[in-house]
Amino acid sequence: MIQLLLLPAALLIALVFGIPLIRYCWLSVHANSVVTGLVAIPNHGANWLRLFNDERFWQDSAQTARFAFVSVSLELLLALAIALLLDQRWRGRGVVRAITLLPWALPTTVMALGWRWIFNTPYGPIEQLAVLFRLPPLNILSNPDITWLATVVGDVWKTTPFVALILLAGLQTIPNDLYEAFYLEGGNPRAAFFKVTLPLLQPYLLLGLLFRLAQAFGVFDLIQVMTGGGPASSTESLALYAYLNAMRFLDFGYSATVMIGSFLLLVFICLFSWLVIYQTRHLRGVFK
Amino acid sequence: MIRTRKLWITALLLWSLAPLLWQVYTSFCSNESLLHTLTDHQSRWTLENYRQVLTANPPFWRYLLNSALVGITSTGLTLLIAIPAAYSLVKVPRNVARGAKLFLLGAALFPYVLLFLALLELARNLNLGNNLLALSFPYTALSMPLAVLLLSSAFRDLPSELEEAARVEGLGLWQRLRWVLIPLIAPATASTAILVFLFSWNEYPIALTWISSADLLTLPVAIARIAGSSVYSIPYGAYAAATVLGALPLLLLVIIFQRQIVSGLTQGAIKG
């Protein structure tokens, strides 16, 4: 009887998560585009063959993975520092915590456009500073080699507070007695950090890593508004490519294929990073 | 020690606020002075940007209103469905609950942007496009996994004797929920509500594809549209004014509900 209360929630989730995934699998083995008059015609895996030979898909995969790994690593490091700072007791901590949260609470698109202005050539502050210091123009948003770094900055700025809060929650579960005992045994703060804090924080670091990796891999809002995937597709993410396939090229069959492909890659990357972490943990045990 | 801490705090504040303060600064600059943002300029200060944004068609507060409407309906719907579900998740056998939680965690982790195409088809088939209230349907569903996880961990924390006592007193299931259990999980409910509201307020890809009529745009889409208007001649002054106006409600929200947001995220991290 009580289980019936689960039904509406389960139905909603099945409808919004389940049906799309089934629909994508079906679409991915059909041609459904402007060419076919938006009618689905079975095409015997032609979409998948195209995906494997699609250089743009693989380039976007590499770019998305690069973006995700670099921003998530930076976020974890910065968030750890912020969490350690916010975990200490000092006057005005509440206010600082609220301000730290602010970037995370703002809509991504709002600050994506903000970053575009900040990195603008030649009028944005970064370029103006470059002029003041008599540096050559940086052309941050029009140089395919460095634009992705600007998107990393935007992502790190926005999502670090979120990771910091997860780590802060972890820090607060570590009992003070442990540190006291450690210091009584003659340990110093640096050793306490590596021998007490980090090991006990590990589950939270993993949670933050997994959560952020999945989100960063599906990055869309930031890229679409900040760079539109350019210059020369150098910042295009997989989600943006799937979006362009559907909304600009009106090729729904292939768009669905790109989405399943991205999802499979994401699962693969999550498993891979989990394995790497698991392995290094073993190695550390061996060296002890 | 204290001094280095102060240094770190200053760095943290600067990092969090500088990009926003730059937007505030830009929003008060006249268009001509934006060509020389860091050097002296006569007639720099102006309210023209704000006037322009607030008298545009539709005026900017319209988008704030739209976002608020979607946010409130999605939050209400989510709580209405998630609270009973979270309660029953505590009552089902342990292994079922564990399976359900893993499933919910997976759904919460899923990069939902990948769902947009199928959801767009759904909107077309059910005629839900260009309808603000209809947006709360996908938003409710997408918030559901996290909401159920947070709320069920709150229900689990309540001592079971409490509900037992209420049952002995002769209260039915509905009465127990209404008078005993739901009031007790109010803090978790508040946290969940804020997180769902923030998600709905900020959501972009679905709002982008479901809504095309200019009067019905939500804030994130309206702002992105300014970006799409032209690559080279974005009205940055007016845009910065829009950013500031769009950020103000959230600034208030974060300041007022800071405690709930923190506890919501941290509870989720500890028990989710």
C-alpha cells in the first residue's frame, strides 16, 4: 500500500529519463532528417558507421574530455583549499560562505556572457591590462589554441563552490579527537593533512569527482553562450555537437546517435577514472 | 598564521566577486566609455543601460517573473510528489531501498542535457511548447532523484518511536504525515526546495528548445538570446545591466537561505 506513494515519482522519472533513452536507441538505427522529409527510415547501422568515421565527433570527444579533466582537477584542488579555509573558525565566516556560493547560484548563461565581455578583444579588462603592460594582444576568444582555457576558467569559477561544499561536509565528519591524538603522538600539521584529513576525505573527493566529471562531460550552456563552440570548433563539446545536429542540421537520427555515443564515452571515462584511483590506492598500499 | 588566513580570505572573495563587480561597473558605463574601460574618460557614468533594459519590449522584469513562476510551480510539484515517495522509500525492504537509491543517484548524476531532443519531441507531440507551466513537468522530473534522496535521508533520521506513538494514538497514515512527520523534516524540505528552485531558475537547454515566444522566455534563455543576436556588436553595457538585474534576486536568495543551501548540499553529500 505504502509503496503506491512511490508510483508518481517513479513514473515521472521513467517518463523523462527512460523514454528518451529508448527513443534514442531507436532513432540511432533510423535515418530521420530533412533529407528523408523528417520520416524515420531504418538504415541498418549507417548512423553508427558514420559516427565511427566522423572526425568531428572524435575531435569533440577529445576536446570535451580535455575540458572535463582539466576543469574538474582544478576544481577539486581549489575546492579543497576553500573547504579547509571555511572549516576553520573565524569571524565573518557565514558572510564569506554566502559570497563563495554566489557564483554557483547564478545561471550559467548569465556569467557565460559576462566572461565573453571580460575576455573581449580589444575592449575587455584582460586585453586592456595587456595593453597597459605593453604586451601583444592575447585574442583569447579568437585563438583556437587558448580559447578552451577561457571556458575552463568560466567552469571552474562557477562550480568550485559546489565541490567545496561537498568537501566541507566531509571535513565536518572528521572528529577532532583524531587530530588531537595525532598531535599527541608528535605529528605536525602537514603530516596530519596527509595522514588524517586526506584519507578520511577520500569518499567525498570521489563523490565530487564523479559528480563533476559527469556534469563537465555534458557541458553545454557555458560553451554555447560563451564561444558558440568556436573558434574553428576548437571548444565544441559533445552536447553542443548533438544539439547542432538536431537543431541546425535537422538530422535527428544522427543527433540521437551522437548522444548515445557521448553517454557511452562518459560511462567509459567514469569507469576508467574509478579504476585508476582504485589501482593507485592499491599501489600506495604496496609501497607502505 | 592569522595574517596568511586573511590573505587567503581576501583572495577567495576577490576570485568570487571580481567578475561580478566588473559587470556592475560595466553596467554603469556609457557606451562610448566602454571602448576605454581602464583609462580616464569624461562622461563615463550613466543609467542609460538600465533604462534601456527596463523599457525594452518585453521589459526585463518580465523574464524574472517568468523564471520565478516556473521555479515556484516546479518546486511545489516536486515537493508534492517527492515527500510521499521519500517516506515510502524508508518503509520498503532494505535491499529494495538500496537498489532504488543507487538508481536515483545514477539519475541525479546523469548529464540531463542529453535528454533535450527526446523531451522536445515529447513537447511537440503533447503540444507543450511555448507554455511556461508545462516547463515545470520536465523540471519536476529532473529534480526528482535528488529531492527523493535528500528527503528520504531526513525521514530516516527521525526516531521510529515517534511515528509508532502517533500510530498508537490512532492517527492514520495521512494524519501522521501531516501533523507529525512533515513538520519534523521542515529543514530538509526547505533545503530541497531551494535547490529545486535554483535548478529551475537556471535551467537552459530545455527552456531554450521548448519556448520560442519572446514574452515567455525564462531569464537564462533571454540572456543567451542577447548573445546570439550578433557576435561582434553585443550591447555589453545593456547586457551587463541585465546581468546585474538577473543576479540580484539570486543574491538575495543566497544571503537569506545560505544555511539551507549549505545543509542541503552537505546532507546530500553525507548520506546520498
